[in-house]
Amino acid sequence: MRIAISGMSGCGNTTVSTMVSQRLGYPVVNFTFRQLAAEKGVSFKDFCAMAEKDDNIDRELDSRMVEMARKTADSVLGSRLAIWNMPDADLKVYLKASDRTRAVRICKREGGDVEQRMAETRARDAHDSARYMRIYGIDNTVTDVADLVIETDDKTPEEITDIILKAVCTKREK
């Protein structure tokens, strides 16, 4: 079974993808802009600016992730565009959270001021969404391709993982 998990920054994509993969014993694929920037020896901020001008950066990252996820029969792909880039995934999950919740989570992970993080996150979301539309024709705010949309504001990663695992069991029974 291949599971694709998407959502905006701070929704829990990485945490939940990792937890789902651990509980199922599946490999997780969550290759990020941060990792690709580090691999290329460029700061994350500079790398994001480069991606605004070079569509091949997104294409490289996305194609590498899908290729990694397809190497095994079972995998969990976690990325902003996983549910769109792996349309044949057996289960496509989209995680949602309010701007404030996402900013608080990012602050816990990276530090900083909540209001500043919220402004940065909104700006990054707008840039990312425009880039995804330009490169792929994907509106990453329209989640109709998802089998399951989970509001994560008031849920722990464990609760979200349990919801996804229940959906996995349901899919397996069909």
C-alpha cells in the first residue's frame, strides 16, 4: 500500500508521515527543500529564492521523492504535493490547520515569534502555491483529490496517525 500525505507547513506532514510509517513498518519518503538545499550546500532561504526562478528545482525534488516512494510496494510519501504527485496512491491524506496553529508549531520546532512566523508562513505559502500552479497547474488549497482531509488544530500527532491507520484498514478491507 502506498500512502501520500500532504499539507501546508506546520500541519504535521513530517511528524505524521513518520509515525504512520513506523506503525505500519513501511519506509517513509519525506525529502524536503531543506534537505535538498543542504545537499547542494545552499542556505534554505537562498534555496527558496532560487526555486522562485528555477522550476527545475521543484521538478527535481518532486520526481526524486516519487521515485523513492515507488521503490517498494509499501511506502508513505509525505510532502506538500504528495497527493497530487502520486495520483495512484492507495490512500491520499491532506492535513489542515489554521495559520496560528501552524505558526505555533513552527515556533516550537524552529523558535521565533508566533506573529512573525505566521507572517513568514503566509508569505511562503503564497509563493509556494503560485509556484505549484505555474509549474504543475496544481492549486494546493483544493483538496478534492484527497481521500481523507484531517483538521489537525485540536489533534495530537498520535490521534491523526490513528485516523489515518483506521482509513488504511478500511482500504485494505475493500
